[in-house]
Amino acid sequence: MDPFDAGADGILRQPRAVWATAGASVVAFMGIGLVDPILPSIAQGLDATAGQVSLLFTSYFLITAFAMLVTGFVSSRIGGRRTLLLGLALVVIFAGLSGISDTVGQLVGYRAGWGLGNALFVSTALAVIVGAAAGGSAAAILLYESALGLGMACGPLLGALLGDASWRYPFFGTAVLMAVGFLCITAFLKEQPRPARRTSPLDPLRALGHGGLASAAASAFFYNYTFFTVLAFTPFVLNMTPYRSGAVFFAWGVLLAVFSVVVAPRLQERFGSLKVLGGSLVLLAVDVLVLGYGDHTTAVVCTILSGAFIGVNNTVYTELALGVSDAPRPVASAGYNFVRWFAAAAAPYFAPKIEEWTDVHVPFVVAAVTAAAGALVVVVRREALTREAEEREPRHAAQDGVAVFAD
């Protein structure tokens, strides 16, 4: 069954437990782009450089990468509900601490703790939603992906609205919203059945021994460097007020959501996964290159437009990673995410450094090259990746309880 045929009734008629988890998921995904509009304000408020402030992303995603190896280990032992609550509690604590930071070093450290909590939460949320949803897994998956897209779109907007008064307020706002999510899940969500087999932290690494999964992860690694150059470095280049920057990244997030949930599956059905992915990566490379060398208006347009290519890429990479190997899908997802999130940690660190060593254009040249490298891996490793392209089961990945973070 195609999830897009699930219908409004299948999506909207859900138990309160599902709505509680989906609502908390929106806030969790908002946390990724929340700091985008306020990065310059944070730098000014804490007397920090762009490179230092960009470490907010680096610490967040570096911890997220390693957390991918243990989230399955934790949830298979304490259960999905307790894992969600643990993740939410960590986000509440570290988001609140972020808001009272006195130095950029403290803020970077607290974001690392935030990343651990977010990883525990989002790696479990999809499995919980599918397990508790009414109307079948198709409606549940569409609900989850809608939450993901809404969160990615609204994160920069919330950051701008609260950050216009003080860069500290978005962190406090996130802590309050996640505390509400904690209370809702405590009240409405019952414990879900635990997996029949406990997961080892080494299982995701073993899964990467499969050539197809390793190829998907390698290509996604290069792609994610480009993705997070746009997300973490572009706000400094645009140099706009929080409101204007928030509006730009809200539009970016809307395109990301629409192309991920609506456009990508239709392109895949018509042209095939690998052609769509390769073409989208090339177009993203061109887009960021123009972004780096264009005037201010061109940079704004290209930033927004990149959301469309990123949305398509996220969807296709997810399905490739989950369907290309024989590993259980939660294990395959963990191994794939473990590799790709290292690039998300690297880009915010290296992009400002590259600007310091050269000029403002070169970080985007590097981002264009990495996007092209991702496309090259798809072409060279086409045979290893064809199983998912030929035997694709769109969006059914969550039936095995997998969660894909920040796609």
C-alpha cells in the first residue's frame, strides 16, 4: 500500500499516544535548525567567531553519530517508551543549560548532551508511532514524515521569533516544549513490546560490511557535508537579521518537506531511485556553487532552492540504506547514520576554517565537489545499489521499527 493513498482519515484518526509522540517529534526536529537564524547573534553575544559558534552543530552531530551505535542497544533493553522519555529528559536539561551558557565552550558542550537526547528520542519515535498507530503503517509513516518536515521548517522560524529578543530564548522555548512532550508521552503512551532480539552496539558496524550499504553510507557521507555546509555556514554569509534569516530557512524547510514527502516518491516511480539521486546530487552541486559566487539575492534564492534537492536526496538515501542489504532495518539504519553524521559534524567545523584560509567562496566550492562525489559513488557503485532500486518498497521501512534521524 502506498502511504500517500492512506487518506486523511487514516492519518488523522490516531490515538492520543500517537499524537503525543508525533508532536514531540516535531519539536525534536525543530532543534536541528533552531540555531540557524541566531548563529550571528550567538557569536555577538558570546564574543565568539563564526568557527567557534559553528561547533554547535559539530558537537551535536558528532555525539549523534556515536549515539547511533547505542540507541538500539538501549531501546531493546529498556523499551521504547522509556527510551523516548530518557531522550526527552536529556533534551530538556541540556536545552535549558544551553540558554544559561556564559561561554561558547559551555554552549558547545551542552549541545553535545542535547544531541545525545535527540538521538535517543528520534531513533525510537518512528517505531513507537507505527506500533501505536491506527490505520496501518502507511498512515503512521506519513504522519511521522510530516512531523519531520514540519519540524525542519519551523525550527528556524521559532529560532527567529524568540531569538530576535535574545539568543537565549530559543533554547528555553525548546526546553519548555520538550517538557510538555515528556508529560504527554508519560500520560498517553503505554509501553511498547520489546524486540525479540537484543541489539549489540557492534551490529551496525558489522552491517557496513555489506557492499551496498557501505556504498550508500559513503555517498551519503559526501552529500551530508554539502547539506550541512548550507545549513550551518550559509547564515554567516547571508548576514541577515534573525527574522529575515528565519524566513529564508523556513522557506527552505518547506521545500525540503514537500519534496521529501510528495515529490521524491513520484520521481522515483517514474525514473528510478538511482537516476533521481544522481541527478539531484548534481543539481545540488550546481546550486551551492552558484550560491557561493552569486550576489546576495542569488544566495538567498539558492539557499531556499537547495531545500528541494535536499528533500529528494533524504528520501532516496533512506530507502537505499534500508533496502539494499539483508541486515535488519534498524541495524542497517544505525550503521548508515553512524557514517553519514560524521560529515554533518565535519562541515560546520571545516567551512569557516576554509574561509579563513582562503575566501568566502571556497567553502561552497568544496561543498559542490562533495555533492558531485556523492553522485560519483552512486554511478560507480550502481550494481551494489541496484537491489533497493529494483525491489523498492516505498516507505515500508518502518514496519521493522526503524527510525531515520533528521532525513
